[in-house]
Amino acid sequence: MRTTIDIPKDLVDEAMKITNYGSKTELIKQALREIIQKHKIQALKQYKGKIDLNINLDHLRDRDENTGR
């Protein structure tokens, strides 16, 4: 998708210098990916302490060995 946006040159220059990306497009794509990832992590954090993950791995491993799966 093509779009025109006004981004302060100093921000782009600094980000390009820090990341060593070859193009502004790659820089913007990575920034968007990181924003999305950050929000997904925040969404997952709401479940902290609410999901019971009391899993007995020894039991699961024994079961797999006995069934051949």
C-alpha cells in the first residue's frame, strides 16, 4: 500500500543510523511490526495469574512413551 506521511527528518535519520536499514520502507515496516508485537504482549499479560498451567511433564512424557506417540 502506498501512502504519503509527514515524518520529522531528524527522527528518520536517527532511526536509520541506529538500525542500519537500507531503506525508509524497511524502517517503517519494522517499526510497525514492533508496535504490533508490543501490543500483543500487553494483551497476553492480562492473563498473568489467571490461567492454571500446572502441568506434570513427567506424566505427559510417560504417557507418550507408553502409547508410542
